[in-house]
Amino acid sequence: MNAGDIEHLKSTGLDDAAIMELVHVIGFFNHINRVADALGVDLETWMSPADPRDQKN
């Protein structure tokens, strides 16, 4: 992310607080997905992998 990205978000109407909230939410999901992958957490039954090659038989 760079200054141009921030300016683009601001041009859509987001303020600094909204951008900070986005950064935190995106960072949290990144973190929790990496933890789940590292621990081998299975998907919920209603979810399917984005890549069909990741499906367990």
C-alpha cells in the first residue's frame, strides 16, 4: 500500500478512520487465515476451497 492507494480510497469518500479500520480488518483476516493454515484447521462443512485441488477426498 502506498500514498496513491490512500488517495484513491479518500477519493471514494473514505476518511482516515475508515481507512484505518479497513487496514485492521484486512490485517486480522490475514493473520487468522495464516494461523488456521499453520494449524491445519479444516474448513466448515458449508465452505469449499477456492482451489478445487485443495479439497480432501
